[in-house]
Amino acid sequence: MEKQMSKEVKFGKNIARVTVILENRIADLDGHLIESKDIIKTVKIEIVRDGEVVESNHHVGIKEDAGIYGKEMKAAGLDPNKKYSQVGRAITEGTEACENIRKAIKEMEEELAIEFEVKTESQKTEEKEIEIAKETVVAAEKEGIENLLSSSDLEVWREQYNDINNEGEEGYIPRRVSREEFNNAVKKLGLN
């Protein structure tokens, strides 16, 4: 099964036609076609000028002179002090086009994921971050929230523990939660 969506986004004086395709992998097991639960995501970004596709790529990025692209930017007549959105060889000034294309991709991916009844990568990442935050809060409560050390104090504690228990060599050091980790976890879970 394959589903796709397209949106158009302004790209300087041109249009970026952004297409997201989600499809199931189909495995052929001796003539029996079986749809896998693996979903493949394909992104296609076409820069359209006067109704014609002038550039096509799967990636949008921001080009700026961070010492890497300086010579290339000057050769292309670009100001190395500015940031540019780039799709393949197509470039437009500013980061707005890149941000809008990324936003369109995310929106379409989320909408298609609902139809496929699967989770997007960002949803999976968010769920994992929430699970880690919950584990951090539980670990902090076991240690005693009032006893939590700051990150810098915890680093000193780790060194001392290692020197005493591992005689300064590599070895086991118990996991402890810093005050900052706990505060970030509480913030992530909206418990503050």
C-alpha cells in the first residue's frame, strides 16, 4: 500500500513542490505477498519555475559560511554573511523556505502516519524522551530528591567513587541523577 501527499511552498521567486510518500514493504514468500509493518518514507522536493521543474532533490538544508562553504559561496556570488535555503543546486536567501519545507514534510508525514496507523519518527522520539524522563524521576525519588547533587558536584563524586572503589582504574560507577537531569525530566513531563 502506498499513500502520498504534496504541498507547495514558496521558495524565493519560485515554488517548492514537496511530496511525501509512505509505503508498506511487500515481501514475496514463495508467491505469497505479505505486507510488512515496516513503512518506507520518501521525500521529493521539486523547485518549479514557470510551471517547469528546474531542480529536484530529497533534502533541504541551510547553507551558511561556517568556514566550510565560504569559497564556494563567494564563487556562486553569495554573501557569506547571510544564510540561504538550498534544495540541490537551487538556492534562495534566508532560512524561511527551508523551515517551511521542513514544516510541510512533518505535517504530511504525521497525516499519512495516521492513515497508516503508525507513529512518525518524531512521535517515537518524543515517546522515548518521555519514558527516559519517567525513569529519571523514579531514580531521583529513590535517591531522595533533597539529596540530588548538581552536575559539577556529581562529577566530583564520580571521581572520588572511582578512586576509592576502583582504585583509580576503569570500573563500575553507580548511576546517579543530577539535580539538572531531574529538573529537565520534571519539565519534560510537565510536573513543575
